[in-house]
Amino acid sequence: MNDCIFCKIAANQIPSTRVYEDEHTLAFSDLHPQAPVHILVIPKLHYAGIHEVPPQHADIYSQLLSVVATIVKEKNLIDKGYRLVVNFGEFAGQAVDHIHVHILGGRAMQWPPG
């Protein structure tokens, strides 16, 4: 998408604090962190929501979660815990229409979250 901020970040058109990158996936620090650790993990292919991913690109799911697993280990979040959040749509609070997983950690979380 030409106007997608996450696509522009993935294409190095907008700077970010990159935490992880490979051929298919990018992780970077959130500009407005909601926890001491707040990292966004995105596929480099553009889809607004998980339900839009066609079967031939279903490997996006395993790639995203594999990167999440790598990051939570590197950031030492396993001992105290972490939260993963995936939003879709206005009512869920999705601000950028590009699949992204929020990794939140470094503080106690509350429930229910929203």
C-alpha cells in the first residue's frame, strides 16, 4: 500500500528503531510505548487483518510468531511474562491498517485489557 506507514517503515522510507529484520518480517519499537518493552512485529507483505491473508501466504502466521518468540527471549520477558496483542478494526483500536503484533512487557498487566 502506498500510504501505509508500516509499509514505508519496512521499505526504509521512514526511520524506526529496528529490533529484528529478516526477508519476511520486521520488528521495531513502538513510537508511543504502553509498557517498558513495546515492540511491533509486522509482515513485510501488506494485509490489514489476519482474515485477509490468502492460503498461499499462511506462512506469515508462523513467521510472525517465530519472531515474537525470538524477541521475548532476547528481551528477557519470559520470567515475568509478556502480553501479545493483535487488533483489527476501529472498535478494536487498530491505528494502522497493516497486520501487527504488539509485544508488551516489563510491567504488570491488568485484566480485562480494554
